Amino acid sequence: MDLQTITYLVVGATFAVYIGIAFWARARTTGDFYIAGGGVHPIANGMATGADWMSAASFISMAGLIAFMGYDASVYLMGWTGGYVLLAMLLAPYLRKFGKFTVPEFIGDRYYSQTARIVAVICLIVASITYVIGQMKGIGVAFGRFLEVPYDVGLYIGMGIVFFYAVLGGMKGITYTQIAQYVVLIFAYTIPAIFISLQLTGNPLPQLGLGSTMADGSGMHMLDKLNGTLTDLGFADYTSQKGSTLNIALLTMSLMIGTAGLPHVIVRFFTVPKVRDARASAGWALVFIAILYTTAPAVGAMARLNLTNTIQVAEVGSPEGNLVYEERPSWFKNWEKTGLLKFEDKNGDGRIQYYDDKNKDFAAKAEAYGWKGNEMVKVDRDIMVLANPEIANLPNWVIALVAAGGLAAALSTAAGLLLAISSAISHDLLKGVFVKDINEKNELMASRIAMGGAIAVAGYLGLNPPGFAAQVVALAFGLAAASLFPALMMGIFNKKMNRHGAVAGMLVGLVSTLVYIFVYKGWFFIPDTNNLPNNAANWVFGIQPEAFGAVGAILNFATAYVVSKVTAAPPEHIQHLVEDIRVPRGAGTATGH
Amino acid sequence: MSLNEKAAQYWQANVRLLLLCLAIWFFVGYVLSILLVGPLNSISLGGYPLGFWFAQQGSIYTFVALIFFYASRMNKLDRQFDVHED
């Protein structure tokens, strides 16, 4: 069977399963819709959280970033896992005890203020919708590449499927579908990694393979070999730190705090039966995430080695050292068609030279070899995971499985984000503020309409991508870190925190982070409206805009503390509420009242 | 011991445990994996430079272990102070 047919079969079969599950687990009450009826087992919930959390960015992009950045890409690995420690210890058990449906609902009740609730809704919608656009784009690209349909057709198919199971099933349908999606995506990620690790090192576990010796009989360690191969071509050493320490630390911190502050993840811990389960569930979620996250470094390093060795076939500098362009493998040709991989024969020798032509120390050597610049003029980082099985000559069914896995990752995250948006609109804005006497049936209808609306908006923005997917994902994390996380944490850990402090803190965190990003990236991301060029020389203390969320969070904490000291303490019953959520006993099922 | 005192003591014990866990979280995630990565890379763990291993493998394993450690200690504290569910 050819690749096309197998891809249709595998992707079609997985989708049939998702839709079947959504139909079986359809929501009948608002409790089912928002929090899956509150009866999800912690391990099942952990698995669903894993699928919810791991988006197209984790599945498709991350290993590619690691492949080309080496050690410096550790910020993503640590940032997107370390946040669960904060979540498990600082937020999840207490928010579960509080027992409501949404994050803004907690902020509104704890700070006895509709203003605080509305500010939280705004932070939530901005952060979630920017994040969901990236997922929609990922869905369009993945369908487009593997089903060979145009990008926009792929996007419409994806929108239709998300609409069907998210709107029908609500949290209940989403949770059970996400468990199936987790299984698909983790197999799709680890199977090619195991094959490649076996080929290169003889060790089937990629986590150990990366630290093993090469299977080619040289006795060299895989990472030493990679370092040597790269430095011979003028590239930077793979395993050492290249960026500034302060910037790396702050970016890691922003991603960690952002992880703990993103509402679609927090709301996951409202679905378990007990406070005790909320703590364990965060641990299970991280176990399921760690399976992919500890495999990714091996995928990245091995893909880089395979790619480099495919082009540099023999000794560097020897006349036959480089691959003849006409003899390039078929995966090379396939990706050239997408425009994501480009070759340009600069010295006219018909062979491919792939090296770092920006490294001044290497320039003299390259000149002596007769090289006239790096001829791999474009190697898009995002193709590495998808191209990896082809580079390693794995069977067609593995390649088809990777396609299904990428789609599962993008769809599951999109569904979770859409649910967070729709519940903020129907539950917090309509029921909480504007139409307080709305009945359950109408609220359920309103949340389904809101979700449909959110899919349409995200789809429209995905059709006309403003061209800033990477920036908006960073913005989503920065915003959540600087606005929601401090307000939630202080609401639990500081009994005296009052509404003035919380609102002032959220606004200072949100606005300072937005301004810092816009100064370097352009106001509202409109090109050429930035005040300063976006490079390390112009950043304050070398802090890149993506890393500013941690600074925004510190400003938020400081402002809230000072303002709360000079204004009236919160009322007695609020202080009792805080004392009550600190103790597990007495947690009922979450309600919306 | 009154109910309020008991709750206050339970909370103190929780915060102490939390600070211990966060100190480990910070030490592994920031000190070993970022600040000291250069010197640690000269030591090797199998075929891994140690600093690189902490940043791309060890820190993630530590995070998982920390959460389960915290959860199990909290379950004990819940019972010890008689604030556990059901």
C-alpha cells in the first residue's frame, strides 16, 4: 500500500474513535459540560491533561528547536514541565476545594468583586484565543501535508471535527476523547524514536540511547560524536550553554509560571472527585507528559546527526565529502516541494555544502575547501519531527502514525482551550454578571453557541494567520504568568490580600508585559511599529520579550502587596473562606452556584 | 487543641513541606541545570555531560518525583491533623 492510502486509513480510524467516544460521553448537564460531572479518576484525568497540554508545539516543533539549539532549548523542556510542580503545590488542591467551575469565578468570589472577575475573563480570553489560533494553523498544515489538500480545506475539516465533539460533549466528551488522543500521540512519538535509537546506538530506550555509544563500532558516545560532527562544520557545540544565563533563567521561569496560570490546564483539576486526587492527578499528568518530554531530546539530537550525516557523507573538506544534489533521497525532494527545505548551489559544484557560514573562525577553512556559503538556505525547524521517520527510512505505517499523532496533539489542545473560552463567556459573563437568573438549559445552550463562535473566530484568524504564531504562543504564556497566576496564588496564601491589591496587580502585570512585548515586536503585532529592534543588544539587561512574563509576575506580586497594605483589609467572611479552602475536609462536587 | 489552632498548625506544616519541595525544585531546575551547567558539563554521566543531562533529563524526573513526594506527605498530614476527606 502506498503512503497516501495508509495515511488516510490511520487518520480516518483514529477520528472515527474520537467521534464515537464524544457521542458516547455527551454532556447532559452544565456539570457534565464544564467539569465532566466531577467524577474523573486521577490517572485518567492525568492522561487527558497530558493530551490537553501537549499541543502541536510540543509534538511538532519542540524536538526541531532542540535539534538546532542544543542545550539552549532546555528552557522549553524544563519550562513546560516544571510548572506542574507549582500547580500541584500552590494551586490545584485549593482550587478543587473551593469547588467552582471556572478560574474567573474563583477570582471574583475570593476578591468579592465583579471587576476582578471581568479582568480575569479578559486575561483568560486573550491568552486562550491567541493560543488556539496556533493550534488551528497546525491542524491546517498537518492535514494539508498528509492528505494533500490545500491548507484552507484542511483547516475547515479540522474546525468541523472540533465543533462536533467539543460542542456536543463538553468537558465530559473532551476528557474521554483526550484519553484516546493521548494514546495515539504518545505511540506516534515514541515508536519512531525507538526505531532511530536502535539504529544509531543499539539501545531501544531513547532516553538511554542519547547517552550511549554509537552502534557503528567507533565506540564513541553519541553526544560526543554529534558535538564533533557539528564543530567540524563550524556549528556551535551542542551540549554547552550559548545564550545569557539571566535570559535563559527568566524564560524558563516565565514558561513555568505561565503553565501554572493557563486556565485550560487549571480547570482540569476541578474534574477530579477529591482534593487528594487533585494533588496526585498533577503528578500523573506530569508522568504522561514526561514520557514525551524526555524522548524529545533524543529525537532532536538524533535527527540533527542523521540530517548532517546525510549531507556530509565523508570527511569534511575532501572532494567527495558532500552529497551530490542529484542523488538526494526522496524525503529531501518531498520537503523541497513544500518550500520548507531549500537548496541553492552557490559554488556550482553540484554537491551540497551544509555548514555555519556566519562563524568567522571557520570562514578561512571553508574558503580553502572552495565553499561559497551554506547551501542549505532553508531548513525549517518544524519539519524535523515529521521528516524524521523518512530520514531514518522507517516503514510507511510509522510515517502515517506520526501524521495522526500530530493531529491528535493539535485537536486535543484546541478543544480544551475552546472549552475554557466558552465557559468564561457563558458562565462568568452571562450567568455571573449580565443574566444572573439564566436557567441551566439556556446556560448550556449559551456555552455551546459561545464555543461555536470561538471556533469561527479562531478558524478565521487561522485562515488569515497574522504571521506571528510563535510570538502569540509566547504572549499567551507571558500573559497568564503575569496576570492570573499571582492573583490565584495570593488568593490562597495571603489571607489579607484584598480586591484593590489583586486588581491593581493583575493590571500592572498584564500591561507591563504587553508593553515590553509590543516595544520589540510591534504594537498589536503590526509590522514596523516596534520602537526598538528586536535583538539582544537592545533588550533591557538582555531579557527577550518572551521571557518578560516572569518580570511581569514579580511586578504583579509587588504592586498587589503594597496596594493591599494601604487599603482596607478584606471582610471577615472572605478570610474565613481562605481558611476553609486550605483544609481538604468538606470538599463537595464542584458547583456553579 | 481547638479547631482553629489545629487548622493553623496543619497549614504551617504544609507550608514547611512546600518550601522544602520548592527549594529542591529551584536547586535542580535553576542552580544545577542553568547556573552551574558549564562546570558540571566537565563531569560525565554515561555518555551525557552532567549539566546537559540535568537540563534535558534529570530535572524532569525530579519534578515528577517531587509531586508524588508532596502528595504522599500531604496525605499523611491530612490524617495526622484529622482534616482528611471522608
